[in-house]
Amino acid sequence: MRAGYITVSEVSDRRLWYLVADREDSGDLQNTGPGGAAVASNDDGDVVSGGGGAAAADADATYDWPKPGSDVAPVILWLTGGPGCSSLDAFIYEHGPFKFSYAATTATTATTVNGDDGLAEEEDVGDRDGADTKLQGGQLRQRAVLLEPNPHSWTKVATVIYVDSPAGAGMSYSGRPEVDYHTNDEYTISDLVVFLQGLTERYPELATAPFFLAGESYGGVFVPLLAQELLRVNRKRREDGKKPLVNLQGYSVGNPVTDDVVDGNAQLFFAADMGYVDPPSWRRMRAACDDMFWNATRDTECWDAQSVVKDDLWDLNWYDVLDPCAKADDDDAAAMSSNVAMSGNSNGGGSRQRRQVSELERLFFWPFTARMGYPPSQPSSESASAVEDQPDVEAGRRGSRRLWGPQLRHVVPCMDRRIALDWLNRAEVRSALRAAPFSVVGEWQPCSDVLYYRLDTMDLVPVHEDLVRQGLRALVYSGDHDMVVPHTGTRKWLYDKAKLGSTDGPLRPWMLHGQIAGFTARFDAGAGLRFATVKGAGHMVPQSKPLQALHLLRTFIYDEEL
């Protein structure tokens, strides 16, 4: 693995952090010891993992992954959504080379850095008492984190590039946050093109390999927009007698944010179809809203009818309705991200206080809140004026700052991210990952709370139509138990709105190990777009159904029948 930064703006010292996880051969991955202590980096920027810990698991134990005929590994650029969420979340919880867990031991180790080499030593500090406590000298007692080979890593199929984008997300940062943390889709895509220019100069083999874009959630905005821009850049480079920036072949998006109206309305239709709304309430809400739920105005009959229903759905895990909703107890709230912690009675019964409207907005309209102006915080006029008065601000990043907002402040409800928060905020791990120190980038969080992001692309359907007609293959997949960007909405824009040609027939089952894994159909416009559902999966398909996600990916990358 290789990690580091690509500077996308010298003016602002704006840097995007990346990790390149190379396609593995059998036996490539070894376990690390407790606490991830064997993770380190060498002078070339390679992230290395030594042996130790439990015996290595059989990486092919659950599926026979035939090796591709070519020695050239396909490359996937992964874009986590948000906007402003870190790709390291996907690296740890979805499809990275390792599975992360707390070691099953009562002993606790304190991980310290040995000198200047970035390697870690472990000190046995005795039995764990159930909480992180201070050691002598003020050091925080840490639980041991075990890294094991992930049998369903996407590196079974391809080399995967994880990038934290935009600056302000994850480990990426800017030297001028007062400018660069006010951003939008256009600037994010522009920076990603510059990032790829720098990355392919550093690693030229990435430019010639078959190249794919992939993402989920708000990555459904990033991925097609970046694909469209890369096609334009490649076309211009060819006209200038240059080689393409990357050998772009196709793109994949999971539970993708695509169309504000369709996606936003689909949430409550999904809830009703699942039996979460009684018929009288559903009829009343549909009549009050005229089936347009996504942009309800406060203090209207439509708003009030929705609020009653949404309050009753508060404790449901919208990201995966089959999974429990992880909550932050008072005892371990410090170990949970402020992005994850949720308020309210979690006893599942008895009377409940009605949640504050602002809390309901943040949970149930995400990821559509910023387009609607929630939460209603804006940059101060002083900071906006300061940006306007700086003559050396890059061209294109000035002029509309006073109008921009709101700060995202979105939550990721029900998701337990304690392992990532623990592991990625250890100094020796960040050093091994070639990430900036705490003094520069602060603590790692799953999703950024420092960005003012304008979500300004409301309809991606025409972009999908354009991409497949320009020759890119596409995979659009949906976990069928996601209520944030439900498969019902994705299916609606694919079948009722997009001009993607004819399908190869009705939705049909696709099989894995003799069982139905989901349903699929292929649209024949251009190079073709495949739609597939994943049975029993949630918003993050590789997290809830990793084997099925890897099978989908492999058939797509190598253009095989599903």
C-alpha cells in the first residue's frame, strides 16, 4: 500500500490525502498484532503491514476468485459521499484489505511510538476495566485493535485508490480553510482532476491500467460528474497530442444520490411499502403533500403530517432497516463521534419526548438538507468579507461566498464508528498512513464538520445518459433495505425518467452459491448500464453484504454476465 498527499493548489496549500491499496495475490496479506502495531511506513511512502497476531485466515475461504488473465491490475478510484465523508471509513468498514475488530482479550495495551521510526511498541497495562482511562503521565489507555485479512476486499479484483475529498474531509486539509472549506461540486471535481494528474505522475502505471470510478451515496454525484470531466480532459489531451490522463473504462455507484425529487420522495414511499406507516396516516400525508414529500415547507399541513410519521421512525436505522440503531450511552459517549451520537430515549418503550424539529431535519432530510437550507447556519459576514478582500484567492473561488452555506453538520445516525475513531486517531497509525499531524488536520472524523458545502447538482440523470452514450460501462446497484436513498427511487429514475434504451428483459434474479442475491436488468443504450439490487443490503452494500458486493464488482470490472 502507498499513501501520502497530492497538492492540488499551491496558492492555498490545499492537499488531498490518498491511500493506494494494490491488487493482491494469494497470501499477500498478513495479520498485524493487536493495536495494529505492525502497521508502519517506509521511506518511499509505502504503507507496510508486518506479521504477528493470530494465524492468517484463508483469504479465499468463502469464494473461489479466479485470477484475471492479464497481469495489468484494473484500478478503481473510490469516492465516499457525504459530501465531506472520509474514504477511510470505506477502507475500514466496507472493502479495504483488512477487517478491523477489537481484540478479544481482557488485557489492554498502550501503544507508543518508538523513537522517530514510526514503529509502535506495546505496553501491557493490565486488565481492562471497561472504559478508556488515563495511564500514569496522562497517556490514554487504548483498546487493542486487531487487523485481519478481509476475504472480500476489493483488492481481490483491482488496485483501489482511496482519497479524502474535498479538502476538509478526513485527512485532507487546506492551509487556508477560510477559503477552501467553502466549496461545491464543481470545485470538488476540479480538485479531483488535479489530484489524478499528480497521482499518475507519481505512479505512472495507474494512468495506463483499465481505470474505473466507484462510490456510494453522495458519491452518486461525484462519480458521474468526475467521469464526465475526465472524458472531456482526455479528449482535449488527445487533441493536443498527449496520452489520456487515465484509461477510463466505466463507473459504478451504489445507492446513489441522483435526483433530488425522486430520491427525496422515495424515502417515505419506501417506509409505507415496508409497513412502517399505517394506511390512514399514509393517505392523510399523501393528500396533504400531493406525493411531494421532499421539499415540504414548515408550518404546513404536509410538514405536520410528515413530522408525526418521522418522529415514530426515529429509532429505526434508516441506513439499513434490518440492523439495530447504534446509540451512544453516557458511559462511552466520549468514544463515539459527535457525528454518530444520538439523543433521545433508547429503551424502546414507554413515552418519548418529542424530538426537536432541528434534530428531525438533520436525520431525515440528509443528504438533501443543504439544498433546502437546513441547518440554517451561514458563514459570518465578517469571514465572508475577509475572503472577498483577499486578492490572491484562486480564480473561481471568489464572488459568491456570501451566498454560500450552510455548514454541513450532518450526522451519520445509527452507525458505530468507534474502532475507526480509535485507530485513526493514534499518532503512530497516522504516521504510518503518512497523514498530517493533529496540529495540522485535527482529529479524524467519519464526516467533516468544517465544510460549508453547496450541493448544486440536483439531477444527474442526463449525465448518466451522456456517459453511457460516450462509451462508458456503468453499474448502478442498490441495497434493498436502505431507506436513505431507497432502491425504489433509483429504480424510478432508471425506468421512468432516464433515456437508456431498452432492457434485456424484466428484472431477473442474479444468483450466488445457488441462492438469489438480488435482481438485475441491463439497459442497452451506448456501452450499457446494469442495474442490480442486493437482497438484504443497506446503504453501504459492501459493509452489509460484502460477498455479494465483491461478486457484483468482479463481474462489472471484467465485463462478465451477472
